[in-house]
Amino acid sequence: IAACTRCPLHCNATQAVPGEGPMDADLMIVGEQPGDQEDLSGRPFVGPAGQLFDQIAGQAGLERGKAFLTNAVKHFKFTPRGKRRLHQRPNASEIRHCRWWLDAEIAQVRPKLVLAMGATAAEGLTGRRGAILSRRGKIEETPSGTPALLTLHPSYLLRLTDPHAKADATAQFRDDLSAAVRLLA
């Protein structure tokens, strides 16, 4: 994966960020793409969204160390703004190009359940991007037959400014993480 040039995203990213965790994990957690901190460190879910995920996962009884964590897209897509690198959403072509890596991770780990966080993860796993708010909390099937529980992405929670909307979305996210734990029990 370090030498991947399947799409143009490798040109500007620092490095590809592969998944990490136990290779026999029952749960695979799939996010969108590496963020700035993930791109620099080479590890998934270490930035602000990853920290929020860890906090809420702990509340839901989900142990990060027992799950395999990865992203639908393996390189950070961004627009430079001065010294900052602003996140850009991967397009359908970039998601398709990275699908090979995601399928390979699923085949290696063989999880019992995949938790798809956000629209990009949903598209990478099911082929459909839209309506994540109405699809969240539901189980859809991946092409390999692995069930995928769809939920919000923690970065979405970080962007919400209305306190009531943020509290509601956080509760939904926590409920979905709890549901994943229950499904694997």
C-alpha cells in the first residue's frame, strides 16, 4: 500500500494510511479517509475525529484495541490553505480505486461485522453514498456478504454547531456503537 499509485491522491499525501488492529477482529471500523494528523503519523483515527470516536466508543463499551480500524480511502485528500491542509471529500472514482485495498483488508480480517462511519465509508462498502442520516443504524450487506452497520462519522459531530443537534447526533452515534457491541456479543 505504501507504493500505491492507483489514483492521483498519492501525489500530494505524505503517505498511504493502512488499517490497523487485530487481524482476527470480529469488528472492522471503516471511516472516510485519513485526515491531516493521520496522514502525518501513518495511523488511522488519531486526529480530532479519532479522539472523539475513542471517547464515545468507551462510553458504548466498544474497545478500540479489539477492532480493526481503517478507511475507505487510504490517502489524505486536501486543499492547501497557507500552512493548513483542508480536508476535501473523496469522489466516487477515488473511492472505487481504493476499494481494492478495502476489499483486501476485509478478506484478510474476515470480520463478523463492519461499522461504516459516514457516507464515504458507506459508498466504499455498499456502492451507495446518499442518505446516510436515514440509513444510519441500519445494516446493509457488502459485496462479500459481510454485514455493515451504517452510522455517522465523528467528524460530522465535530462540525455541528447547534448544541441540541450535536447532542442528538452524538446519542445516535453512541447508540450505533452500542448496537455493534451487542451484535457481536
